[in-house]
Amino acid sequence: MMISSVHTTLFVGASLFRHSNNSLRSLAFCLPFSSATASLSTDKLSNKKWRQPVFSSLDLGGVKITKQDVVRDDPTNNVPDNIFSKLGMQLHRRDQHPLGILKNAIYEYFDTNYSNKFNKFDDLCPIVSLKQNFDDVLVPEDHVSRSYNDTYYIDPQTVLRCHTSAHQAELLRDGYTHFLVTGDVYRRDSIDSTHYPVFHQMEGFRVFVPEEWEASGMDATSFSAADLKKCLEGLARHLFGDVEMRWVDTYFPFTNPSFELEIYFKEKWLEVLGCGVTEQEILKRNGVSNNVAWAFGLGLERLAMVLFDIPDIRLFWSNDERFTSQFSKGQLGVKFKPFSKYPPCYKDISFWINESFTENNLCEVVRGVAGDLAEEVQLIDNFTNKKGMTSHCYRIAYRSMERSLTDDEINDLQWKVRELVQNKLEVVIR
């Protein structure tokens, strides 16, 4: 199975309430109106018969957040209703969910090999400032991830985090030197079996003091890079067994040097994670300029799809007991057994695009109408006429993972999509 690397481009980060010695304490800055931890009990989160609630407001960290706080009638806001409904779900905190099982397996590795040295944070607020999400981790001002096409903006200075690295700077300023941050992250993206606008990441971070690398006889950067690779090779073996691995040089704004770890699994090379030696500017800004550090980030869905043989990323959000009942706490790598394959229904839509058109905007419209019934949106035709006008034709695949869809409901969805595409994207339907 080939898993797209899009969800690890910014490899993992920002927030407000966090655990310290298993207790919650507040930070001063997440939002003017809210803060951060799920109100559902651990028992309820672990119940395999959980049902996704319909929210009019959320209780995160004891603070009420209404939909109007997140989804606003404002030209700078691009957060749709269906994204608000995912806030607070925290699939990674459900011990009997594949994402929770994988998170706990990674915790087990670090607890065993590092004597509980790493602090763990998995309930930090996903609503963060622009500074936390981008500036604090040195993302350039012209980086594509800052655009409204890629990131969900609540207002010009507040976003839904697009990576767990958004918490890195504040944790450093707060004195943490070894930490793992797990959380739900949000990105406007395409529609297919490996992409979803909400997914989950884990970031790892370790700071070294001068005595550690001086005793080794190595320079600080080489020492940190060697320790990082040893740590992550061990993690890969813990999750996948005795597999062949290779390191690939790459680029991230916040590490130098930067690497990707790939493993040879099921006769294919699979990218597992991104990592590197933390840029000294980040350490300098946050009070640890005399030190060196490493960081890594991985996408939980990417790895869980491979480990559990889950073919469609939408299944992670399924309430169907035929899915949820297949997984148990602590059972890593139980292979998913498909319960049915309902037929897809394909509908095409053609239109003349304008200069502001983007495929991500189209996918947001389709998701807003069809939700998880939208399986794929694919460009199947693209041409420019003699007048310089460009036409796109997209094929939309509608399919439920739980039942057969009727012609009437598919036609109804498609007419709503056509209407909104024309009105919201200001294109001319052909």
C-alpha cells in the first residue's frame, strides 16, 4: 500500500492546557475565548461503541466554545461546519481505536527505552495562533502551508493547527526537554482514500546538554543526529519488526540536517516519518541556546493504515460496530476484515474555471454537501479553448462504507454540489 506523504510535510506542533505529572495546568495564551482538553472521560473515550455527538458547543478544558467561535460569518474564516464537529473527538485518546492503540504502542517504546523520561501531551488545544503554528517553527512567510487554500483560518491571526509542532516553542519555554505531543491536526486537502481534512500526528522532541555530546567526543550536531537515528530505528523495529531501513536527506524549515526514515515493508518502501536536528534559532528564542536537540513527527493514520490493513482513511471515523468491534486495547497490528463493499456511484461535473479556482476549494464544497459519502474527487479532463478559457471536468465517487446509496439521494447530493460550486466558487457550469 502506498500512502501519500502530504500529511507529514510539516512534520509535526501549539497550545493551552497540558498534562504535567498527570495533572492539568493552564498556559496563558491559547485563545482569547477558549482552552483545551476533551471533557469526555477516559472510560467513555475507550468505549468501542462510542457515538459521535452532534455539537452546538464544546466544553474544552472547562471553557465553552460555541460553533460561532470557530465557524464565523467572516471573509477571513474558512472553517466549515463539518470541521467544527470533529473538534474534541480526539480519536487518539480512545484506547480501543486503532489510532489510540498505535499511540500507546509508541508510548510503550519510549517508556521502556528511556525510563519514563519523556513527558506526554495528548490533549492540547487544536486552536492556536498564527505565530504558534508557523512563526515559532520558522515556517517562511511565503510558504504554501500558510495560504487559505491549505490551512483553516478562524481569523487572520488564529488557525486550527496543521501540525503538532505548534506546541514546541511553548513547551520549551516551560522547561520541558523530553516530550511527545499527540493530537488532531487540520488541513484543507484533496478527497481520496488516504487524505482527510482531520488527521492525527505525534511529535517527539529531545534536548541535550553540552556534557552529553562533549563526553562522546562528537560535535553537537553529529551527536544529536546519531542519537535521533538510533531512537527512531528502534521505534520502527518496535512497530514493524525486523525490517530493512534507509535514511533519506530532505528539507524542513525547523531542522537542519533533516531526514526521512523509510522501511521496506510488504515489498515496497514506505516513508515512516520526518525528523532532524532542531534549528538553533528555535532553541535560542526559547531559552535553551547552549543546547542541541532533535525532533521527529509522524502521521498516525499513515502508519495505522499499514499496520492494521485499513484501506480507507474515512473508516477511522466510522461508528459502525463492524469496524469498531474489531480492535482491542493493546492489540497492535490486528488486520482489519472488510465487512462489505458497497457499490460506488460516479457523477461528473464540468465548469469553466476562474483565476481564483483551486481544487481544495472544490473538495471543501463536496465535503460540505456529502460528508464522508464523498470517496474521491478526481480531475478527468482539462482543456483550454481558443478564447483562453480553461475547463475542468471532475468525477466524484460517492460511496458509503456502511450501506448502499439510492439514486435519489445521490442525485440530490450532486445537484446541491453543482449549485454550491457555481455560487461559492463563481465558476460557470458547462
